[in-house]
Amino acid sequence: MKTTKYVEDLRTKSIAELDEELVAAKKELFNLRFQNATNQLDNTSRIKEVRRNIARIQGIIAEQNSAE
């Protein structure tokens, strides 16, 4: 499973690294939306995937903050 590997990888990162990952994912989502609006995006399912990754990252950040 690709997603479980991704989540395990996220859990090993520090909060600062997760914040960087979150910013990068949000930038990617912005670019994907822009491409979609201008009809340049071929793989529209990537938007859904990135949105879910953002939610995963935010969930792990919340999890680590509550553990401290």
C-alpha cells in the first residue's frame, strides 16, 4: 500500500519537516487548481490525492502536538 508507506514516512519526520511538507503540498494544490482552470491539467485525480495528503499531514501534526 502506497498510502500506508507515505503515512509511516510522515510519522518519522519532525514537526518542522512536516510544516515544510505541508507548504509544498499546498503550493502543489494551488498549481494543480490553476492548471485545471486553464484546461492544462491531464490527471485531475491528482487534485484529490494532494488534498488527502494535506489532510494526512495536518492530522499527523495534530497528533504530534497532542503527544507533547
